[in-house]
Amino acid sequence: MDEADEADEAARLVERARAMALAAHGDQRYGAEPYRVHLEHVEEVVRRYAHTAAMRAAAWLHDAVEDTPLTLAEIAAALGAEVAAIVAAVTDEPGATRAERKPPTLAKLRRASPSARAVKLADRIANLESAHRSGRGDLVAMYRGEHAELTRQLRLEGEHEAQWAALDELIGQG
């Protein structure tokens, strides 16, 4: 397969993921905006750091398993094992509260692929950019409160340093 064919296949993968995510999320909202806005934002952050098509596809689907009826098996069948593995890694573990869900989710991400951690970082960057833009100091404070543990669990020397620098800067804002 030549470079043009690879680029076309990558674009098709991302477009299939986009269509699947938009159909799954339907009329859900991200604050006052259609959920699509958040998914686009996360995929844009992934693209900023020159990541792969599988990571871009997973960015579109990163919340689908926890927020919609879509399953990992359906994602794997439609988009492949790599995309499904990234989505599985970033999907919150069960729990009644955020405090119950986050520790096992971070432990799972620590064992996951660098690609999964990059998508998680892209999601957190997008969340913080949105919170700053919309003046949601309560969300910024929540993410600031979680930052030390996120860093302790997921920051590995030499991995995704540009993303970590962006995240650290956003945590310091406000």
C-alpha cells in the first residue's frame, strides 16, 4: 500500500469512528453544546500532537461505552482491535461516584498502551480548555484537584511530554 492509500484508509477509519460516535451520542449535550463539539475538540487535540488514525478514531469514541449503549465488541467489529483497546482503556471503570471510578480507571490506564494514555491526556486537555473558555472555575478546580494523582499514575518519563506540558499549563491557569 502506498502513502496515498494509507492516508485514504486512515481518513476512512476516522470518518467511520466519527459517524459511529455521532450516532451513538445522538442528542446528548456537553454543557450547553451538542456532544459533537466535545468529541471534535478531543480529536483536534489528538491531531495537534501528530498521533495515529487509530488514536484519532478512539478520540471520537472515548466516551461512547460509558455514556451510550455502544459496546466495545461493536467498536472492534467496525473499527478494529486497536481502536477498541484504546477506547476500553479510557473508559471509566464502574462506580457510583467519580471518586470510586477514577482510581481503578487510572490504574488500568497505567498498564495500557501509550496511545491510550495520549487519548486520555487529549480528553483532559480538551476538558480544561473548554472549562477555561466557558468560565467554569468549578471544573478547573476539580481537574486541578485530580492532577497530582493523574500525574503520579500516568506520567512516564519521555512519554507525551508536549501534552503533559500543555496540561500542566492549563492546570496552572485560572
